[in-house]
Amino acid sequence: MSMATKLPDISVSEQLAQRIVAQRAEQLPTTVKQKCEDLLIDVAGLCVTARNEDYIKATLAGCDDEGSCTAIGHARTFSAASASFINGTAAHGEDFDDTFEGGPVHAGAVIVPAVLAACERHRPDGASALLGIAIGTEVMCRLSTVVPKAVHKAGFHPTAIFGVMGAAAGVGAALGLNAKQLVDALGIAASFAGGIIEYLAEGAWTKRLHPGWAAQSGLRAVLLARGGFIGPRTVFEGVHGLFYGFAHTTQGDYGALIGDFGGRWVTETLAFKPYPCGTMAHPYIDCGKRIAARGVKAGDVKEIICEVAEGTVHRLWEPLADKQRPPNGYAAKFSTPFLLATGFVRGGVGLDAFTERAVRDEDVLALSSKVRYVIDHDNPYPRDFTGHIRAVLNDGRVIEERQPHFRGGAHEPLARADIEEKFILNARHGGLDGERARAALGRLAKFYQGKIDLAFLRG
């Protein structure tokens, strides 16, 4: 930085810290409390459903420290950092976790593991955990709207980049840091941020660990700040700050982060997934299912043309041949042609759609090979996730379907009963019997009301 550069009298992180501290004296809106309850239930179920997967076994093997904190679904206990890392990786592992449509980011898989581990180790109080999860989710989601689409375009995973900042804010709020400590925690956390999206090339596992790494890094940043370690206060808007590093610009709408913080809660709009795969593909799955429900057979289809947002092409559509025939189950989760075809042929997309056998289903692949895209420059992504497909049939007929919004999101949210049913299904998939799953669900519903005890979620 040159000697002529003038630092602001009050930075963005200082303004944010002041708002976080002020929020402690306010009551959280009932709708935000309910969303945080939904997040806890959803994340816990996702951790259980992934607990026996190969990538979680590898994650456990990579954590060689012991402690008092819970890795959900496992008997072995860990340090707070490792517990948050394992739980974050598990919660995001099946790509079945919540989404903030304006980002897009996956907040629950980062914030819930970070705050749970921090509170279990340092401040086992349900009310503190509730505040931390609310604040962390709000910060993470708002950050993703400062420079929309730019982080993805630069080659980074927004959940990883903004997650570490949200985790620092949430853990800092839960542990009662003052404004100066929160500024330091945010400044430190940005130096821990990272997460490239090269996993897309071959369906590698690294995207799965991004929320876990963000969770443990945010927690570590808070502990360092509480101990007196100093971070840069211009971490967001600075000439070498977070947005410069990961979005290649410092010119963002910082009002989207701090303008009405605490007065309006974007957390209320979090979306919960009905399908375990890339969120932007969901409306196209819905469209494909509806065409099949009209009685159209896969063999009747000559081609399917999808109108898509340009910002989704590099992740969900290209290289087209690979997306039509993904190399493995994880790659298939980010392949709209395959996902659309699966929904059409099988009537839905569940956890069983990504086994090695399922991704070699010739009926699905035959239809997937007929799916292509055209760019719709008026598509509202990332504000809204929509779908529009035209199926051209062999007899010349053209059938169109539109999905104007993401099911499970703000326009058509899942009810608490839907979240609970999803938890039970995920718990059973992870090997819990129905009685234990229902008992766990009952305790999760009251989790924020007393002292934190996660032992009931250990395997």
C-alpha cells in the first residue's frame, strides 16, 4: 500500500462488528429462530447419512487429534477444530444441504458445525448457539451478494470463501467477543479462506471438504482473536482484501452486507433441497418430471433444449459430453443433462441416483445424450433459480415446461414436517433405526432451550 492511500475512519468489518454486538441485546425474530431450528435438524441428518461413506472414512483418518467434541454419527470424539471439520464435510458431502439463492452459498454446512463445536467446547449454552448460528448464517449469506457471481467466475467456491467469514462471525457472536475482537477474527479468517472448483473436472472430492475447512478455520480465527492476535480491519474493502483476492475487485455493494443488518434477515429465505445435487439443476429436474408425467416416454424424445443462465454453464453444462455422461456419481451431481434425464426416467432424483451402477444406466444416458442448452440472457440467476425446457418429440411435437422458482426456497418453502421427514430418511440411510432417529429428532427440536449435550448424536 502506498503512503498516499488513506484508510477509512471506520471500516466495513468495524461496522459489521458493531451490528453483531448490538444484536445481542435484541430478540431474534421467531421466523429466524425457526429457520435455525430447521438448519440444525437438516445438518444433523445429513451428517448421519454420510457417516459411512468413503470420503468421511478418509476424513476421519485425516484427523489424528482427540478431544471432547462430537463428530455426529461417530463414537470417537475430537478437538473442536476437527469436529467442525468432519461435520462440515459430512453435511455438504451428498450435496443435499441448504442453499441461499442470492449467493449461492451453503450456509448450514459451515455455520452449524462451527458453532456447535465452539459451544460444546467453550460455552455449552443453547441460547448462545442459536445466536451464533443466526449471526453466522446472516453474515455468510449477505457477503455472497456484495459482488454477485464474481467469486464463482474467478474460479473459487463461494461457500468456502464466505463460509470462513460467516463462521468467524457466528462463533465470535456465540462466544461473546467484543467488537474489536470480532474485527480481528474477521481479518484473520480471510487469510484462511480458500477453495478452488477444479473438482468439476473429474468429480473429485474436494468440494465436500470446503465447508468443513471453513468451519474449523472460522473457529480458529475467533480463538486467535480472543487471545489478542491482530487482523486487518480493512479485510473486505482493502486493496488486498477478501474481495480483491477472490473476486478481483474491491468495488462491491457493501450496503448489502451492513445496510440493514439486524433489521431484515435474509436467513429467513434459506432454501432446503428436495434433491441431493447441484441446486441450479433442480428446476430442470422438475420440468423433466412433469413432461414424463404427461405420458411422454424417453424413447419419444428427439432432443431437449434447456434455456439456462450464463453463470451456471461452466459448472453444470460444460464440457457438454462429460455432463451428458458423467465419469462418476459425484460428478453426476453437477451434470444437469444427467440429472434432468434421471428425473424424467426414474421419476425423481434420490441418494440412490449416484451409485456407480446408477450413473451407468443406459436408459438415463440415452436421454441425457439428447439434452443441450442455450443461454437465456434474461435469466434472473442468482436472484432466482428457474427452469425452462423444450422437448422436441420424434413426431414433431414440441412440449415446453417452466419452473419459475426453486422448490424448497422462498417462493415454495419446505414445511417443518418436510424437514423432519427428510431427517428421518437421511438417518435411516445412515444406519439409524427409526426409534433412535425419532428420539434424536425430538431432542433436536428443543436443542436451543438448555445446556448443549450432543452425546445423543454419537454413533
